[in-house]
Amino acid sequence: MNFLKNKSILLGVTGGIAAYKTPGLIRGLKEKGIAVKVVLTENATRFVSPLVISILSDGIFTSLWEEGIPHINLSEEASLLCIVPADYNIMGKAASGVADDLLSTVIPAYDGKILFFPSMNSKMYENPILQKNIDILRGLGHIVIEPDEGPLACKGEGKGRLPDIDRIILEMEKALAPDLLKGTYCLITGGATTERIDPIRYITNRSSGKMAYSLARYCYLNGAKTELIVGVNALDCNRYLPINVIRVETARKMQEEILKRWDEVNYLFMNAAVADFTVQKKDKKIKKKKELTLKLKENIDILADLKSKKGSQFVIGFALETEDLLDSAKKKMKDKGVDLMVANRESAIGDDYTSGFLISRYEEEPFQCSKDELSWKIIKRIRS
Ligand SMILES: Cc1cc2nc3c(=O)[nH]c(=O)nc-3n(C[C@H](O)[C@H](O)[C@H](O)COP(=O)(O)O)c2cc1C
């Protein structure tokens, strides 16, 4: 389990057309183990069915005049208050202190930062009053997420679309994360590098980049400046992650990209499966023939080469072996100046789950979990 354990979101839904997307959002949050209670404005009930919301969520509230003091109870028990979609009207009420229904009364009663996802016609979004309200809310420490550009429900195109659900969930997770890496720069490598045989063909390995994307996601969620260097064939595992992703072909190019950034790095997660061999490359396409012998040479060793350049950087290494996993990983850790070593098994390649050992100078901890859980375990370990 990660930092979402026992967290609850109070979701405010207002009378924007994008309210019809909120059942999908609630399902996505529930799949992450987050409890979701929903406050619908009266106008929101015209755009989304309260019955559907009540079935999917952990509770639905529409009136100030229910039993007890709902605006106080709801605001006190929530880990995070999010307004999705936030219409023009609620942005104005929240910024100017109007409290005339349940949702607009929950807002001043809630004492944490609030996440607003405005969504409306692009002219309404660009209206100077709305922009001023956004500035006021941001000035108060709240988070206002820019809407996407594209086709709008009211016809035409422009800025005002509600972002995709995965992006919304990412921002909510970020707001709930404990910011363990705030102020640090995390560089992650992942996927497989490739080495050309001729202009058309190359050798590579089966690494997918899933572990690296998971690490990048957790670093981003925990407040780090995060960059990811991946092999050209790595899957695009999270297109909503707003970080710089650099695609490289060869081990040498990956090394170059790391060295460009090395002085700034606080944590290097050297997760890439760097090709151990290079090929004597031919300039022209090799013709088809009955038999072909490729001459392979030892490739550069990025981690070993970094050892002599190491200052305050903390290096997390990854080892994958089909035999003698623990011993080989420990040797690699010592030889290459790695601070924390993750030894994992062949079954981890391309999978969402992984198993192996987390090896520090003092202990070896076995793990068998999802790659997301491992990312969280590693981050907690390096920041404890
Ligand atoms: C068909 C229709 C679609 C609307 N879509 C939006 C919208 O996407 N965004 C928005 O800010 N307002 C939209 N409005 C206007 C709001 O519904 C209106 O401002 C309402 O007073 C909001 O009430 P509430 O904030 O209490 O939910 C729409 C109105 C109608 C009739």
C-alpha cells in the first residue's frame, strides 16, 4: 500500500457539461483505494445522475439542510477537497466568499488546499473576471489546473475542456502525496538501449520501461524535479506525466545525456537495461545469406564509469540475473559504487509485478509486489 492508504476525497461537482464524466473519475479513484464522497450542486444533478453517483461513491450529498451540519462534517473528514468540473459560477463564489448552497459552504469550512478543475466555454474561461478569480484562489494557496484545449461541447474549439480522467487522478494523487522528494532532482533511466548492426537492424533486450515510468511517476508525485531517459522502444507507459522524457538509442547516447545533467542530480535511478555488447556496425544493409556471424564487443559500462565522477549523488542501481541473483547484485553494487541495489528476476521484464531483493549496505529485504509498490518502497528507503 502507498501514501493513498486511508485517504478520502470530497468531490464537489458543479453544473458544467463535463459533470457527465464524474462517474468514470469516481471509479478510477475507488480503484486506487481512495474513499470518495460527493457533493453535487442542484444544477449538477441536471448533467449527471445522482443515482449513478450514489452507487459508485461512498456517499452523495446535495443539500445544506440534511441531518446534522453536513458542510462542517464533510469538510472535517476529507483528506482533500476537489471541484470537478469547477464551473464559472463556483470559481466566482469561492474567490469572493459566497456560501449559498452545500458546496459553496463546504469550501470556506475546509481548511486545506483545494484542487479546482475549471471547465467551460473558452470565452467564459478567458473572461477577465474568471482569470482574476483564478489568481485570487491561487494566491490563497489553492491549486487551479489549466483546462485542455480542443473541441468543446458547446461546439467550436478552444481552451476549456476538462482534462482526461487519468490526468485528473494524477493531480489528485500529487496533492495527497507527502512530498518526500521536494527540492530534489531525480534522473531516471529505463527501457532498453539498442546497438545498430547495419542501417536497418539492431540488437537490444526485452526491457519495457514500465519500472522506469513507475519510478518517474512516484518521483513526480513526491515533488521532485523529474526527468526520464528511456530507450527508443520503451512503452509510453504514462502519457499524462508532465515531465521531460528523453529518448535515446545507444548506451553511449544515454551516457551523454546523463553526464549533461550529472552535476545537478540528487538521485540517479539507473534502471535502464543497457546493452552489454556493441556490434561492429556495417554502413550498408547486410544482404540475406544462409549464415551470418556478428562480432560483438563489450559495451561501455555507464554505472562503472560514473563511479569516479561521484560526488553527493545517490545512485540506485538495478540488476537482473537468471542465476546467483543475490551474489551477483551485491558484487555489482560494490564494484560500481551503487548506494542502493534492486536485484530483480527475469519474470519482471514487461510485467506490472516484480520480485527480488532491495539491498543496502546493511540489509537485504526481499520483495514481491507491483512495480508501483516497489517505487514507493525505494523512495521511502532513500528518504528515511
Ligand atoms: C446546457 C448547459 C451547459 C452548461 N455548461 C457549463 C459549463 O460547461 N461550464 C460552466 O462554467 N457553466 C456551464 N453552464 C452554466 C451553469 O450551469 C450555470 O452557471 C449554473 O448557474 C451553475 O450552477 P452551479 O455552479 O450551482 O452548479 C451550462 C449551462 C447550461 C444550460
